[in-house]
Amino acid sequence: MANAPHGGVLKDLVLRDLPIRSELLEEAKTIPELILTERQLCDLELITNGGFSPLEGFMTEKDYTSVLENLRLEDGTLFSIPINLDVSSSDVESLGIKPGTRIALRDPRDDAALAIITVEDIYTPDKVKEAIKAFGDDDSAHPAVAYLHNKVKDHYIGGKLQAIQPPTHFDYVALRFTPAELRAHFKKLAWRKVVAFQTRNPMHRAHRELTVRAARKRFANVLIHPVVGLTKPGDVDHYTRVRVYQSIMPKYPNGMAHLALLPLAMRMGGPREAIWHAIIRKNFGATHFIVGRDHAGPGKNSKGEDFYGPYDAQVLVEKYQSELNIEMVPFQQMTYLPGTDEYQPVDEVPKGVQTLDISGTELRRRLRTGAPIPEWFSYPEVVRTLRESYPPRTKQGFVLFLTGLHNSGKDVIGRALQTTLNQQGGRSVSLLLGETVRAELSSELGFSPEGRHKNIARIAFVAAELTRAGAAVIAAPIAPYESVRTAARDIVTQSGGAGGNFFLIHVATPLEFCERTDRKGAYARARRGEIKGFTGIDDVYETPKKADLTVDITQQTIPEIVHSIVLLLETNGLL
């Protein structure tokens, strides 16, 4: 029998509100609306389908504060991660948001009305406190802390939801189950014990052996329940991962395992997140949950130290296990024994017996270089899928982002680079010059800081799309602000897939030289006040703090600069 939902009742709002769906849909046309962010969309889906039971909406200030301080909702129910609907001050003003306001929440992909929230309160969070309480540190090396400070808006609104419809998905539809659907599936198959395995990474032989061993020890079945919402920046994309999971499922004993996808936006919150994951799997009907070493850990902090201890998550889940009412299965580190061609837990291997392992770093190196990956480590079908999505470095795209003053020589360098890379062959080469992009993509934008940000974001978006397809992209805008360059790097590295290789090249030609050799007279017009907001004259150029290469046409010839950039690419294995 499936485990009881957290709080005792599965809060399936879609099913609950189905009789009034038509009325809600009509009302949504007449009331204020908010377009959800990607994270909010994930949260809303799991609130309305019962995955976040006992929540029936986004947290009010009382629940939010209680979760941060006590890992509990105001009514005392265990819950470890704050679930908030953030809005801007302009949203509050333009939509007239106040207690009692009803707002339609819309899907950012197709504008479909998904739910209506009745606002109970509006409050302004202390983001530093939230970071420290929820994630243990206000360190922007933590992805959730960086998200909190850079993307989360200034105010939260709390209130219960009425569900209109779930989000529409077009990928892997047959693998997407709501908690009610998965519970019905377990009941149909007479699965009384279910061990849930959470993952945001590709699975290999060790993961298969671990989950099979956990199930057999407990006379249970296995639920492979990977996250396909937001994960850690830089993770393997979910399309590739799901193809990996699909190829590994036939390796399980017949009838032992089931694959279902979870549209969760992870926070990488370590111990608190482990409790949250356990609650979610309990709501989906699992009776057991595997908690890994450094479960949902984000890696190193800005001092180079782990954010969380390796077993902190297991300790915290065990502390609350009686309330969670789902049995924790500690992750066992598995190792390969070539003498017997089997995997065993590390702590069960007799002393002196030969073992083999491949670290994550070594696996990425082998994928990057095309080096062989042995079958004892991963199945050929898995390796083939990973190689399709993550080809060797010599086949990956990259972005060369040239930044510098007007007339610094970056355009000339860009054209020379394009010619050199075309000569080498192997990739298409795209050149995005600042003036060309301004004319073709951003002609309506001015040169205010906001206009510059938007222009660079467009360049980065186009560059990411091209490089994901394996192209070499040379972008040469002025990009005067550190913030816009950082944003451009983030867009490319997070959206460029295997081609998310970004190199910032500072063309550091001095202002005096740029102005003296300016044959078009732009600097002279700026000096006379005919051009406003001109970088270097009445607008600042912030020197890049972390350029991958710095060049200067007063000190180097164009061929020397191009050669230094080619060497940079060669050093990184891209040529």
C-alpha cells in the first residue's frame, strides 16, 4: 500500500477544482495576471498536483517565517524549504495587489491560465536572513543564494490557489505522473514497498547496482524519480538525462523498477532539501527514500570548502524520520571489483581486493577528449547517449566575447578571427559585431544602462543558440559594464549546452589611441555633446575583472593578437 501523504491528505487541487474549472477560466480573463518564472512554474505544478502537500498555495509570511526558523509550517507540520511567489514593486503597484486581490497565474511558455491566487498577505523578505536560515550561508557561490539575490523580486505574496489546469508538457509525456497517478500505478501493480531514488545526474552501472541492492534488501520495488525542472547550473540537460534513464531501465530485473519524472526546481539546499525531497517522495507514494552522500549539495563555497558535510543530510533526515514516516536508505558508495566483475559497497570489500572507480571529473575528461569509457563503469547505450549530447571538445561550439572601447580594434580582430577560423574549418563561424547587432536586432534601443543590458542579453542569447549547435561565435560589442558581461557569460554557459564555452577577451587599447585614430569622428561629436552616453567620454567603461585574455593593438599586431586567441582555444582543447 502506498505511503500516506504528508499531512494525511493529498492536496490535489487540480482534481478538487475540476467542477469549477470553467468558471475559474472565465474569471482569469477579467482579473489581474502574473506571468510565472520558470521556478514559480515548477513550484505551482507541484503545489496544484499535491507534490508539495500539505501546501495549498504559496506561503504566507507566518508560514515562511516558521519554516525558516523551525523547519515547520505555522500549524506545526514539518516542512523545510520556503515556497514563495515573488513579485516586484511595480507588480504590486500596477496590479493593485493587496489582501483579497485575486490574480491569474499564467504559464510563461504559452500564457495559459493555470491557477488563481487569492492574496492573503504581501511581505518583504530579509534575503540575507533567508539565505543563512535556508541554505546555511549568504554566499553567492551557492546557486540558490545567487538566485535569491539576483533574480528573486523584492516582495512575496502568500495565499491559497485554485487550480485551473496543469502546465502542458510536450516532452516525455508518458513519463510524467502526478502523485495520484503514481499512487494508482503502484496500487495496480500491488507494489507495497517502493524505494525512491532522486537524481539530477546521468545514471551508470553503480547507480543501478545501488538501487537494486536497496530494493532487494527491503523486498521492495524501485522508483527512479529524476528531477527535470531547474537543477544546478551546468548540469547535464534533462533531455539527455532522460534518454540515459530510458536506456538503463531495461537493465533492471523485469518488473522491479519504474521511471517517472519530477518537475521540481531544486534549491541545492543540502540537509533541508533532503527533508523536502523525502516529503515529496512520500506524497508520490514511496515508502523508502535513498539519501545520498552530500545529498543536493551545491559543491564548494567561495572559500573552496564544501557548503555541507558529507553526511549532514542523512543526519537531519534521520532526526525527523518518525515525522516524515518514510524510511531513509543511506546511499552506499559502490566500487567495482574486476576480479569478480561485480559492484560492492566500499565498506564491504575485503582488504587487499583490487577495486576500480572513475570519478566524475575523470568521466567528464573522457567525454571531453573522446577517450574510451569502459563497460564496467557504464553501459554502452548510456555512453552513446552522452557522447551524442556532449561531443569531444574539438566538436563543441564556443563564444569569443571581445569587449573594449569604440575603435579599440575589436571589430578588426573579430573579422580577422572569423577568417582564421573559417580557414581551419570544422565549424561554422558567426561574427556578431556591435554596430551590426545594433542595426539588425536592437535598433529601437538607446544607450542607457537598461538599453545596453538588453542589447548584450540579445547578443548572448543568439550566441548561446549558435554555439549549442556547434558553431564558433565571435561577439564584439563594447559591453562597458561588468554586470552585462557577467550576465552574457551566464546566458552562454547555462544555455549553450556542450557549446557553453565562453571566453572574455578584453581589447584594452587606451582611450587616447582610440580617440586619436577615430576616423569617423564619433569621439569628437561626443566631446561636443552631440552624442550622449558615449563610453569613455561621459559614460564609464568598467575594466573586466576576470578576462580570459587581455590584448592591446598599441602593443601587438592584429596577427599576433589573433594567434594568441587561437592558442587560447588550443589550450582549452577546442582546436
